[in-house]
Amino acid sequence: MPDISIMHALCRAVSPAITDCELSFIDRESIDVALAQAQHRDYIAALGALGVRVTELPAEPVLPDSVFVEDSVLLFDELAVLTRPGAISRRAEVDAIAPVVQSVRSRVERITQPGTVDGGDVLCIGQHVFVGLSQRSNQAAIDQLTAVLKPFGYAVTAVPIRNCLHLKSAVTALSDDTVLINPEWVAAGYFDAYRQIRVAESEAHAANVVRIGAAILMPSCFPETRALVQAAGFAVSTVDVSELQKAEGAVTCCCVLFTG
Ligand code: CIR
């Protein structure tokens, strides 16, 4: 039987409060909200052009970082896991997305105190789940995730990171056997089992890309890394997310991908 499962994405429109976003590793710059909203619409269009069916949730007026839906839920084929974000200002995002999550997965687990984890720290490659040990995600959450996912055959590995927000700031998968990595922010040895493409030296933030089947979506501001990824045989689309980058966002964080 051919695989006829369709790729879906949950996205949430940019909050007008995004100017009050959390920032950890970059300095605050003025964000043009209207431009951020326009760039987010382009991002959704880019996902659609790659065959993704997008469900766009309404903006949350008082949750500045709520466009970054990836951080509040992990969606696996068999279940969903609602997170407990590391930043207190972001915890209410989980309750905001929970009803939608319950409509796409019948089994829903939840990370509880003292665990904290942001979805940006969770990188799934096949049955392997790498979880960043970061300012946002801790060992208690990793232990909870390990217990919840083990019955479904997933192996969980904790991966310390440095000088960046999330594990997926430092490394994402281009395919099941290739990663795009910034070895300044994560030890490459954790990904020895994979072919590794390193981001261009002048593009530290370029490792965060969205993989849709065999296609890659990445920000338009990393041309050198884009060329490296294309030279490795991947089809790359780009989108300008400059205003979302000022909120320390990137491309993975603006969607939760799942098959259905
Ligand atoms: C935060 O600091 O939580 C937001 N301003 C940015 C979150 C980006 N999330 C992600 O890359 N997964």
C-alpha cells in the first residue's frame, strides 16, 4: 500500500503583543508587528506550497510568544505531549492549544512540575528523540518524556547545548540520515550516527530548518548555508522571517507538524 498520510501543521497568527516576547541570547530590537504578521502569512503559504495542510489558530492578544506553537506541544504519530515551557510567561500557551491537540490525537500526555521543556528542544529523527538540556528544558522533563515514549519504541537522548536557546537552534534533520548542525552550540558527537552538514561559519543561526518530506524550508537570510544544503542534494525553499527572528524565533518554531 502506498503511504497516503498527509502532512498537517498547526500554526498560530502573530500576537500583537509580540513586542513583549521573551529574549535570551539576542538583544531587543524594535519589531514591526504588521511586517511580522505578513511574514508569517508568507510562511504559511510556503508550507502550503510544499503540500502541508495548515490549520491557522487565531492570534492570542496577551500571549506575546504564542506564534511559536512548536514549544507548547510535541506531536507523535501515536500520541501528543503537552509541554511545560521553561519561561513562566509562556505556560498559558499550553492550555490555549490543548483543545486543538485533543482533536488531532486521542492520547494526550502532559509534562508536569518540576519538569520544563520547550518543543524547540525536541528533535525527532525516526524513533530517536533528542532533547536539549537548555535554559528552558531540564532533566526532570526528559525523564518524564522517556517514560511516556518508551512504550511506543522511542529512544530519548539528553543533549546539552551552549550559547543558544534550543537544541533545534543548533541542529535539525534534513533527512533520516543527515543533520544540519552548528557544532559551536552542540557537540557534534551526539549526532555521529548521521551525515553532518555544518552551517556556514558566518551564519550561526542557520541550522534551524523545517523538513517537509524531501523538501527543506529555511530563512532567506542564510544564502551560504542554503548553498551547502542544496549542494548536498536537497530541494530548498526560503522565506523571509526577519521580524520573527527578532523575537528569537526561526522556522521550526512557527508550526507543529503531524501526519494524519
Ligand atoms: C522565547 O524566547 O521563548 C521566544 N521569544 C522564542 C521561541 C522560539 N521557539 C523556538 O525556536 N522553538
